[in-house]
Amino acid sequence: MEDTPYIAPPAGLNPGIPPKPNNWLVPAILITLFCCNYLGVVGVIYAARVDAKYNLGDYAGAEADAKQAKLWTLIPLAVGVFCWIAFMIFYGAVFWAAMQNKGTSPTF
């Protein structure tokens, strides 16, 4: 028999290596660009650390950073949705008040 090189199975099939956790990088970047810049950056930083720790063999650290990336991606999303709803209510109230005074001129 000839010697064949050993080919390791993929990470999910090898019982000694846990599968790589979701790093939440794309959602964190989108939240940073379109929603909450300052809070979203924290999610991007944690998301970038997931792959680095996983590739170094720090599986527990990668899992912990994945949880933090998820947290710091969903918190800015919730803050952004809350602010968007608050702005819509405010502008709706202003529009409604303006429509109530449609025949009068403002007094100063």
C-alpha cells in the first residue's frame, strides 16, 4: 500500500474541534452604516475578533466574542428602531398640529 496524506475532516465533522460560531460581522457593519454609528462599532470589533480567536484555537473566547457581537449588534438595532418610531410620532404630531391651524397665520 502506498502512503496517502492525511486529510483532516471539516471542522464541523471533527469531534475535537467545535464548529465556528456566527461572527455577526455583516449585520454589525450594516447596523453601523445605517443605524447607530457609535454603538455599532463595538459590534464590529467583537465580530472581527471571533474569526481570529477561532483560528488561534481559542474556541471558548471565540464563542464569548460571538455572543458579545450579537449583543452589540441587536442593541443598536433596538435603539435605532425606537428612535425611528419616536421621530415618526413627533413628526406626525407636528403635522397634525399644523393641519389643525390650516386657516390661521402664526402669531409671534
